[in-house]
Amino acid sequence: MAILDRLDAEQADNENHQRRSQRHPLRGMEIIVRVAQRGQPPVSHLVKTRNVSQHGVGFLSTAAMLPGTMIIVRLPTQKGKTPVQKEAIVRRSQLVEGMVYAIGAEFCSFAKIMAQQDQKQPAKAGG
């Protein structure tokens, strides 16, 4: 929790963090993240959540996850309901202390929509 407190304080001090959607605190909840590996079964990790938004999720992990890594996140829903599984792509991974990494992942459904929009936009003229 001390790491979460420090990271949240640093984020509050940084006024330059423009986000596409509002982050909702989901501090310290333990969830399971499965890391997809080519040719091998996924490896599950218990992580502590930091926040969630329409476009992604932030969490703390003792496992390093490189940007571009595909993961499956099990997010809580209403009490008594089955957690929802969301595919995501690790976009940011930062060692924050000891063996603890702050991970930011973008949900794949949003990443796919953005990629499709980029393909539809006309190419800019060179200058």
C-alpha cells in the first residue's frame, strides 16, 4: 500500500498526464493476470490493482512484463457475479521499487478500434 500511496501522490503532482478517459481507483485489490506466451500455456500472476478506465488498467506486479506483451486480466464485477476477462496489451512497465513493477495495459478492444481508425485516415502529405 505504501507503493500505491507514493505512486498516487506522484501522479497527483504531475499535471501533464492527459488521459483519454477518467481513471477509477481500484486500489490494492488482488486480481489474476495471465501472460500469453508463444507456444506455451499462459502463466498466471496475482497482482494488485491500481486503477481502471474505459481504455485500460493499471496494476503492481512482481513479474516484469515487457511493453507489447499480451495479457488477460480478470476484473471484478458486482458482488456475486463472475469476473470479466479482458484481453490487453502492456503499454508501460516501470520498476518502482525492489522487484515491484507498475504496469499499464490497454484493453485490446480499444487498441483494435484505434488501429482501424488510423488505417482509415488519409496519409499526410510529405513536406
